[in-house]
Amino acid sequence: MGSNLNELYNYLIDIINNSTIYGPLFAGFLILVESILPILPLFVFITILFIAYGPIIGFLISYALTCLGCALSFFFFRFLLKNFFEKRIRKNERINKAMRLMDKIKISNLVLLIAIPFTPAFLINIAAGLSRINFKHYFISILIGKVSLVAFWGFIGTSLLESLKNPKILIILFFMLLASYLASKYVTRKLKIE
């Protein structure tokens, strides 16, 4: 299994490295698709971009496309599925309770949720798109929270089990989450929102 995954990494890196235009487009396309369809592992593509382009360019490409993908996912669910959801699904009391929480979530809490590497981002995108949350608040949260998420997956690039075995990685993650939370508090205070 490990050798197959290694072969996939090498194959994708070859595609990305050996094509001046199509490589970045291919990697970017995979990141955009992952924001809407959760069948693809985002951390794999971020790690590959970091390996292929280095930490700075890899981070910038991954960050920009992850934020764009989240925004596209938000709009997809907000404008194409929200009416269906409101009429049929939101009647379920458990779902309705969860959506009320999302409707009123503070930016700092949403940033923290987004910044945690193991939170399923597609669920946040769906919930935000179907909720009554303001897009500006959602997008500010994405812009702040995705910094630590992309940095974590790009620099660490390990699986959940490997990260849990290394306390140094967990300490770095903790400080990145704390920095995201504090940045969101500062931004919300400066913009007078929440």
C-alpha cells in the first residue's frame, strides 16, 4: 500500500513538474474539485505542490486555490441547493439545530474550525452555503483559517497517525491554531463585525 501511494505521489509530481502550464493547472483543478467533492485528499495535493514548487510558491498556489475552491463551494450550495435544503431537509430538528449554530457562529470560532487540519472542509463549505451566514464573514474566516491549514499540510505533509506520534508537530499546530484565532479576533474587532 505504501509503495502504491509513493508511486502515485511520484507520478503526480512528474505531471506537475514536467509541464510548464498544464502541471499547475492540473494541481489547481484537483484542489478546486476537492473543495466541492470530498473524495479527493486535499493534503496530498498541497504536499505535492510544496514538493513540486517549493514552500513559498507551493504555499501561495495551494492557499489561493483552496480559498477559491471554498468560495465556489459556498456559492454552489448557497445558490443551487439552498431552496431545496430549506424546503425538505431543514425540517429535521437535529439538522435545524446544527444550522442555527452555523447561522450565528462567530468568525473567531469559524476560523478555528477551518484552521484545524482534520476538520472536513467540505462540510464547513456545505453548512456555510446552506446557512444564513454572511459571505463576507465566511470568506474572512476562510482567508485567515486556511493559512495554518495549508502551511500544516504543506510543511508537515504527514498522515494523522504520524502527526500524533510527533509532539513537536502538535506544538506547532497548536501555535498555528492560536495565531489564527487571535488574528480572527483582531480582524473582527477592526472591521467591527460579529
